Amino acid sequence: MSKAQPWAAHLAVAVFRAFCWLLYPLSIGALRRIGSVAGRITFLLNGRAVRTTRINLAIAYPDQSDAWRERLARDSIRHTAMIVLEAVAMWTWPLERLAALIKHVEGEQLLRDRPSDRGLIVMPLHLGNWEFIGYYLNTVAPLAPLYEKPKSAIVDAALRSARARHGNRSAPDTVSGLRQLLKVLRDGGMVAVLPDQVPIVGSGVAASFFGRKAFTMTLVAKLLQRVDADIVFGNAIRVEGGFAIHIETMDDAIRDGDASVSVAAMNAAIEALVRRQPEQYQWEYKRFRFPRQPNIYR
């Protein structure tokens, strides 16, 4: 790493923190309106995220009209931009002010009504605001979320600090991080894994997603083979003035010893959840990319 890179990372983090504190007084509605405008501008600029979203929507909804998919693409980009503005709240608001954003909770008993020595895996999707679901889960019990470690140690430290404010004991996507998750589960704790990320090479299999094969992580299946834990989906869906929390059970097929069966069940459940609020899903994520195969997103 060159000497200029750490300074650039420090500057980027400082600028973002200043941006957050500048917008600190605004309500969640005002932040979202700014995000919506930013998303519209992003959509008009037609950058890589917009092009990737269009490719993914053409795969996921081939029977819909071009105009329908274009509207969904625009709305998805708007919602993604809202996540950036909602980071103002996640990084700076007092926890009491964040608590007021919880407008509805469905399925909380799935988190609370379990033996104290039985671990729990929560699977948030890139749907709604996955950072906010982490905050909410920490109001129920201490959470150890797995996260994709940034290349920059400076950015990594800033993200871990922001999330620790909510109580997170973040586990990086490294061997030591996976050991941390296993220990938490064996001790009866709660972990979070986003199951719709493209896995690292060697840790995924091809499984159907919206009618097309997607390279899908086997991590959750492997965790369930190592430790007998409960498993649920958990998502924070954007609603007027805040978020609706949805905690939902997962089909027992995810516990199958055959990773391909487990992953197929997981992807089917993810697809069903995304179809409820497709505009709040992060379609700009390169979900159908495979290692060592032609890149459909070029």
C-alpha cells in the first residue's frame, strides 16, 4: 500500500463523519427524501450500479415489460441511496432516537423464546436496511454479525466502531471470524450472516435464484452441520417514519446434510422474501457472477 492510500482513507472517513454530523438534526423522512433525490440523479447518470441492476432485473423478471423493469430499477437505486443517508442515523443518533424508528415488529418471540444454551443464526438480506436490523437485534441480545472485511484497515476500524456503538461484536470473514461465530453459537449466542452475498472461491455452489444459477454461499449450511442452532430470517423493511422488523422461520430443508439441498432451500426462501418488496432489494449487487467464468456484467 502506498503512503497516499492511508491518508485518502482517513480523509474519506473524516468527510463521511462530518457529512453525518452536518445532517444529524434532520428527521428520517428528510434523510430519505435527500437519498431519493440522490438516487434519481444516480439513475440518470447510468453508471455501473444502474447497468448491473438492469441486467439482474432482466434475469429475475423476464416476463415483465421493459417499462416495468425500468421503474423497478429506478426505485431500487433510490432505496439504495436512502441507505447511505440513513447511515447518518446509524452513525450519530443516540440509541433512544434510533429506537423510535422501530414502527412494527413481527416474530420477535422467535428471538426470545428459545433455550438459553441454544444458538441462533439470523439471516438478514440485502433488503430494506440490513444495518438497522443489526441495531434492532442488539436490543434483544448481543449480536455477532459476520461482515466482509474492507481492504483498508482504516475503513474497517471506522465501520467496526460505528457498529460497536449498537453492541455488535463483529466477526470478519476470515478463519478467526468463523471460529468466533462457532464459539458464540455453541455458547447459546446470536450471530448474523447475510446469505445473499457472492461467496469467496471454494465456499459456494451453484443454486437456482430467480430461475437462473447463482453462485451461493454454503457457510450457513456448514455452520448448521457443526452446531445445532435455530435459524431465522430477519429484515428491517422501510416504512413511513422508520422500519418494520420481520423475523421469520426457515424451512428445515436448510439443515440437510447435502449442501446443494440446503442452499437450494435457502435461495428459494430468499427469492420469496425479495418478491414481496423488490424495490427495496439491492439489485445492483452482482448476484449472478461466477468465478473463472465470463462476466455477464461487463
